[in-house]
Amino acid sequence: MTLVSMTPLAALPSPSTAVWQLGPVPLRAYALCIVVGIVVACLVTEHRLRQRGVAPGAVLDIAVWAVPTGIIGARIYHVVTSPEKYFGTGGDPWKAFAIWEGGLGIWGAVAGGAIGAWIAARQLGIPLTVVADALAPGLPLAQAVGRLGNWFNNELYGGRTDLPWGLQIHRMDPDNPGHALRDDANQPILEPGLYHPTFAYEALWNLGVAGLVFALDRRFKLGRGRAFALYVMGYTAGRFWIELMRTDEANRILGLRLNVWTAGLVFLGALIYFLRVRGPREYLVPLDVPAAVPVTDGAGSDVSQVDLAATGKGSPTAPPPAGYRVVDEEQFTAYRESGVLPDAPGVPAADDRPAGPAADDPDADDGLSDADDGPSGAGGGDGPAGAERSAGAAGRSVDRDS
């Protein structure tokens, strides 16, 4: 009689193989799940960044930094908090680099990924809070997909259970990672009984967190990193009770698993940030716009118009070389509709600038001229000339080289 025949029928079976050979290349389920999760997070983040004014493709520049630093951070956290397997009696230090065998800590992944995202954001001229808020719902979706890798690896399960969704667990071969031990009949050996699929609980919880962030961010238009703080609170709240159910080996402090303490402290930190930080959602416009195709207004005109069809009406097709500037929603909407950049803080609006020689002479006085107090036709902001400039400001720029 084998252990298979002693185990009741489970509602949730587990795979007996987590690695497949594609010629000489091992194809690992855990790695595939991580990659798919990263792709999902990038797609969601790209969409949300573009809604905030960032040029298409920026998420790839961010991922080039954030993904490697996130993986490094995740592995460092795992090794530091579980050193016995690598540096204890009988441990193998080289195994610390074997990330394909599992062992990535989410806390290290977030910290390492944040460092990489910060580096990329500085290069692109994007505030890190904008990147974080755009990533907020995509990250729990990626984590949900990544948890499927734990199912293939037959790991991160809870205690025994008689619930209908109890999980079968294979006894994995330590000498052949990714494969279950087999009996004399070449059948995979199962651990006796059924177990709580805590990795599945976390995956479902993460889907709920993603939905919560989507809904609240859409309703309240969270900004300045508050959407990301909401994700952190939601995730750590679930991780707290899920960690209490897990039975795999872990270091403990005062009788509780280390990750339970970490989840509680990170939750408090995110809650404080969410309550203390205020401000509307941040939108971005480029510091300058790509050179537009001039459209002359008649053969003898000295005025050129911006071809909004060429510029995409405020939807840039490439990252602006000079970076971005934060604006409010009203300014961002106006820019998207007209293609005209809003005035920067401290710069007089077009209607307030003097007409006549002072406008064309770079050496002229930058302040308002005395003509503003004269007749309206002499350049006052309330006269016909000022009205004409106001009407044309949305689509025209004066050709100063003529």
C-alpha cells in the first residue's frame, strides 16, 4: 500500500512536475509565472501612465531597472531572513543564487524594485509617486499570477484541513528539484491528508486588492503615492492572517513568524503615509513639445500655426527629452484637447504679456509696459488686440524669425 492510496480524494490536486526540459534548457513553472506576472504589471502600469500624460513605452525603461533590482532585493531578503539553509550546518552558500528553486521575499522585491524605479524615473523626469500610483493595481495582479508558481513547486501551504478545497501535496525530491519523489510503482508520493492552499488564498486576496485599488482610485483620484499606499495596506492586511496559517519553516520572534511582524509594521507605515499625505492626482505634461509642422496662414502671413494633427493634440509619441512637469487635471485636460502647454508657474500668461516691440525684443523690459494702461487698441489685455491673442493662443505661435 502506498501513500497515494491512503490519501482521500482532494478537490485541489497539485502538479508532480514543476520543471520541463526544452532540449538542454530547463523550463521552470515558477520562473514562467514570475515572467507572466511582470508582463501583466507592465501592461497595467503602461496604460495608467499614459492616462497621466507619460509618453508610450516609458514602462519598459522603468522595468529595465525595476525588475532586476526587484529580483535581487527579493532574494536578498529571503536569504537574510532564512540564512540556515545557506550558511547553517550543512548549508550550501552557492544555493543562495539558485532563485529558480524558489525563495523570493515580497518585501525585498518592493524595496529593490522601488530603487530601480526611482533611478529610471529620475532619468525620464517622472516623479516616483506617479510611477508608484500607476503600478499600484498591477503589482497585486502580478503577485496573484506569481503565486501559481508555488502551486507547481508544492510549497507555501497551510495546516491540515477537511475542507472541500483541501490541497494534495507531493513529497518533492531534494536531489531533483522540481520533481516529486516516486514509489516502487513509479507513482508520485503524496503527503498524507489535505492542506490549506494558503498560496491560493493569497492569490485571491491579491485579486481583491487590485480591484479595491482600481475602484477607489477611480472614485477619489488618489495622488502623491496614496494609491500605492492603499495597495500596501490591502496586501499586508491579507498577508498578516495568511502567514498565521502557513506551516513551512520560518524564523520566529516572540512566537510569531517574522513575516507576520513585517506585515504589521509595513501596514502601519502605509496607513500613516496614507493619512498624512494629501493632494490631488498628479498629471504630467512635457517641458517642451516636439517641433510642429508649420502651417502658414496665407502666402504673405508672418504667423505660423501648430498642426495639432502632427503633434497628436497633446498625446506625445516619444518621451520629451527635457522631462515632464506636474500639472492639475484641468490643465492636463486643456493640454490634451488643444496641444498647447499650460503656462509654467512664475511665467506670465500669454494674455498678460506686452504687445508690440517688447514682445519681440529679448532685451526689452520683461514687465508690463505703460501701453497696458493706455487705449485698448494699443496692446491692453482687455482690448481687441488682447482678445485676438487670447483666441489664437490655443493653436498659434508667433514666428519670431520672420
